[in-house]
Amino acid sequence: MSHDYYQQQAEQFYQSTVTVDMTPLYDRFLPKVPAGGHIVDAGCGSGRDSLHFSRLGYRVTAFDASPALVQLARAHSGLPVVQCRFEEFSTPAPADAIWACASLLHVPLAELAAVMAHLTTQLKPGGVFYCSFKYGQGETSREGRHFTNLDETGLKQLLNGLPLNIAEQWQTGDLRPGREQERWLNALLVKVAE
């Protein structure tokens, strides 16, 4: 289970991700979020993105399943990061946006549509949902972590029956030094108005 990996490797993971420059992704996501809007950082990891959004004046609700990462993210971001799993998360009022950067890929494919549906209920109609997955097909395990890989066809199938439309999808290299050859599928989804 990925959760155990992050408990044991939290400090190393934190160090390898906390300083990564995410500007190319922020530049696509943030223009679609109202100024001062409410962003949910789903699977916030180090708290890097939560801190960035908070400094820009957005209201941020951050959560992660790993108790060790939650502690590090609280210390880094100064935000009251919640410890819970995706399917346990709820926000008192629907959010303007959800940011799920390299986090939903740890959900088994069989559970992913239900998790996405649950998170979508936490989003306002017209709200934006950013997510990213390692590019490919099928499921893999590495170093005790589970990965669900998606390509454009897989994403389309995943969203079938969910109230989410693809606004944009694009591929990027990994932004961590030395990992540039790893491909990612990025998507900006918009919740369909009822």
C-alpha cells in the first residue's frame, strides 16, 4: 500500500518534491480559479502547492492520507492539513477548484471512478479539477507504491458517466531533476453545471 511507503519515506519524498518548480502547471490551472477562490489540494504531499496557492490569496483546504506527510505539510505550509483518504474527504461548502497533482495515480483503477465521483461532489458546478497521472496504460507497483497509469483513451473511459468535461489535456516530462524522461498526462476537467 502506497500509504506505508510514504510513512517510511516521507522525509525523502518531501525533500525530492518540495522545491520542484510547478509554474508551468500553475499557469494553466490558476487562471481558471476565481481570485480568492477555494482550492482543495487533494493528496497534498509536501504541502508545496498549498503554500503557493495560500500565498497568492486563495483559500486552501489540504489533505493527505499519510500521517507523516501531513505533519511535514503542516509545518511547511502553516495550514491545518487534514489527514484522510480521498473517499473520506468532505468540505463544508463546495470548492471552486480541486488540485490533485500526482496523487490520484495511487488509487487502484477499479476504485478510481468512484473516488473521482466523490471528489467531484465537493466541487461547484463549473469548477475546475486538475489531475495528473503517469502516462501509459494499466497498473504497476514500484517500491511498495501502487500506480494507475492513464493515457488519453484511459482518461476518457474513466470520465464516462462522470459530470466532468475535459477542458484541456497535455503531456509533460517529469519536473523533478533527473526524471525528465518520465511522461505525465495532465488534465483540466470542468464540472458540468446541473
